[in-house]
Amino acid sequence: EQMIPPKTLYQKAEDTLCHLPKRKHIFRMTWKKSLVLAAALVAMCSVTVMAAVSAVQQRMEAMNEQEIEDYFVQIYTSRLGEDHYSRPVTDTEQTRMEELTVSYEQDGVFPEKMLTMIRTSEEYKGTGIAFSKDTSTFFLPDTAMSDEELLQIIDFRHRRDYSLQAMNEKISAGETVFPEEQIRQERESQDTASAARDSLTDHNPEQELTIPYTGDLDIQKIEAGQDCIFLMGKNAVHRLAVGGSDSELFFDDFDTDTLISALYEDKLGNVYLALNEQTGDTDDQTSGATIAGKRYRPSLWILQADGTVSRKVDLASLPLGEYDHISIVRKMVVDEQGYIYLRAAGIPDALLIVLDSQGNYVKKITSDLYTAHDMGGLGIGRDGKVYTQIQTRNQMGIASVNLQNGSLDEIYMDIVPDDTVMLDLIAPGSSTDLVFWGYDGIFTYNLGEVKADCILPAYEAPCRWENTLYCALPDGRIVIGECTEYRTEGEEVFRVPESVCFYYINGTKF
């Protein structure tokens, strides 16, 4: 039989199957994988259907055509390709759900009520459970879920599973048509809701949001501006309003293929772009980098607030030393005096390179005792000082930078657990001196304390942690951008725009 699932389901199914055995904590339910596999089994085993119809089958067949179509449309119009929970499901709840699933399927133990469907998170009243159609999110109560609530989730998943199977069979048999009009209307309704969210201008550090991206940029990096989020793609920079879903072009006046590796907006609105511009010279190995088989040369562009280029700096020509050649700028900040701090690959004897406000070379920041990883965090704390990630063979920490001496100043070492992989974002917290993003989670830290606090372990995040986009807003919130689908062009990999969703994590936690 011909199956008619959304085109991205097969890859999601394969990805999920590869990762399921490794997960200790499950906070998302990858329903599309289950639906595809279930639909395929129905197609292959249709000639061996058991004569006795189970209680579950009777319950499913009692659904009317409109209910089945509504579940089917929800699958096609969800802005996210996976189910999410509004909070982590406890180990006890997970065990009870597995037990109740057996009772549901084998003993006909059903919920008394149907799961409530809502459009946005604002509609959730904080009691019971509900399912947001737009973002495929189960909103759960703060207290432990009851058997009734768990059964409502189980029942919902079975109904959705059955609806995909039934609709695919009917469409293949010519008994019904693909519901294009209902899907179009549903998407128009989503766009209207997104437009309303785009009008959000109040920076509320307590406001947690889940915002699917509706723009068209293949996003490679994100950075927080003073009042927006900058989205960086190949040959383009977009601006995204805080809390908005669609982005608008800020700058794309590049002469050749250009990769943007770092961005910083100062308090005056000037935007600093660290770039790698493609060149035709593949023999010059003294500076720059080869990316996807193409040679790129590093530079720094300084833009005014309106996007006008005021200065271009050739980073390959900086007087750094005979064996020091910048390949890619990984991190960049600008202090209140206008000094530009760069962390770049290719400078093994320096933690940072410092330029003045015009891009002229000033000095290197060095240390005899500590090194910094190319991807290590760099940021400005609440005290206005520049802080950098530092490490030894066995420990990791941070240090403030002494520009006058070209060295480190205040050093805070061994402040995170020994097995912490990296601190690759340093920013002010809303109620702490600093907040760090790392591969193990999000940490907060007050200067002088013995240890940083891990306030959000990676396994408790609302989305996949690896390969996410992230930045820290001036109000203290952390924004995480998750992508569930990628595409390739030759050796280059791009995020599919419609598969990106932004999560705003409550800044008061930090």
C-alpha cells in the first residue's frame, strides 16, 4: 500500500531509533517515528488481522470521520517534529505510564475523559494536562500525574496513531482526499497567532516561551543584541524580535560567499561581524581556513546601527607573530571603552587578541599557567569586566582580563564539576554575577563563591541539547534554538528553517 506520511518522518524515525537506547531521561516523545512504523505494520499485516477485535480497536473505530481528520491535520500542521513535555517526567511517572500502557492495551483500562487540546501555552490553566497542537507540547501539572492523566496521554497517542493509519488507508483507496483545505486553514490560524506573538516587546525575565521559527533563514549561529536576537546564516544576518517568530533582513551586502563566525552589538548599536570570506587562492596557507573544500580569509566588519559598513579589517594582516595566523574567530566581545576582544583559532600562545575601536591591533592576552579552548566562553559580567574561560589539564574556571598588563586578573578556578566538558557561554545572570552555558547544562555563579550551581542539567532541558543554538538576553533569559531537520549541499550542512524552535528559559532561575 502507498503510505502518505510527511516527507521528513522517515529520517526522524531513524534518528530516534538510533538514540532511544542511550537516553536515561525521556522528556520528549517522538510520536512521528511511532506513527510511521505503526502505519507500515498495518499495511504489511492487513491480510493477517485477528478475527477478534480488541477493546482498544473498538474504541478507535468509534471515532467519527471528523475526529480522525482532526488528528491527521494536527500531525501535518505541528510546527515541531517531536512531542515535548512542559516539565521532565519523573522516573516514577515513566514507570507508571509503561504499566498503564499494558493495562490500556491488554485489559481495556481507559481514561474517563479525553485529553484537552489547546492552541498556545497561555491557554493552559496550570491544572490537569493539556496538549498544545501548534508545538506538540504536553503541559503537565507541577504535582505527580494521576493514573487518569497518564491514561489520557496514552489514549491520545493511540488515537493519533490510529488516525494516521486510517487516513492513509482511505486516501490510498480513493475513499477520501488529502485534507488540504483544513491544513491550509489551520496554518493560517497559526500564522495569525504568530503575528500576535511578534508584537511582544516587553522583556519579562520571568516569561518562558516556546516559539517556532517561521522565517526563511538557514540559521548557523545566534547572538543576543541589545533589544533583539541576531540570526546568522551564510551571506546574511537577520534580526528577530524578542519573543517573535519571524525574522527580517539586517545585512547581506557581501562581495563573495561569506561565513559569519561571531557577532557582537555594543550599547550604541554598532554591530561587529567576524567573517570568513571565500577567496580564490587555495595555495596561501598562512591565514584563514579551508571549509567544505573552499578557502576562506578572516576579516572583521564594523557596521553602524542602520547596517552601513563603517570599517573593514583584514585579520589576516594583523602583526601577530611569525607563527600566529587567525583562521576563524570563535568568540568576540566589545567592552565599554570600545576595545574588541577576539578568541581565534590559530593563535596558540594567546588566550585573546585585543583590537581598538578602529580594528587596530593592541596586544595579546596571555598566561603562563592557563589555556583557553577555541570554543571556550567569552563575555562581559555584571561588573562590566571581560571574563574568559580558562583551563588546565584537570580543572576549568574563569578569569577577568587585565587589558593594561595583557594578562589575567581575578581567577576563579575549579568552580564546576571535574567532568564538566566546556563552558562556552559567559554572560550576566538576572540575579547572579554570571551565567554559563556548557555541554553539561547551565550554571550560575557569584564571584568569590567556591562552586557554580548547575541550575539546569542538560538532561532536564526542554529540547535536545547537542547542536543547539543559544544566547543570553540582556534580561537574563537564556534562549535555546533547537533544529530537528537538516539538509546538505555538497559538504555543507544547513538547518531547515521550518524545523527550528526557540525556547526562552526563565531568567529568574539564574
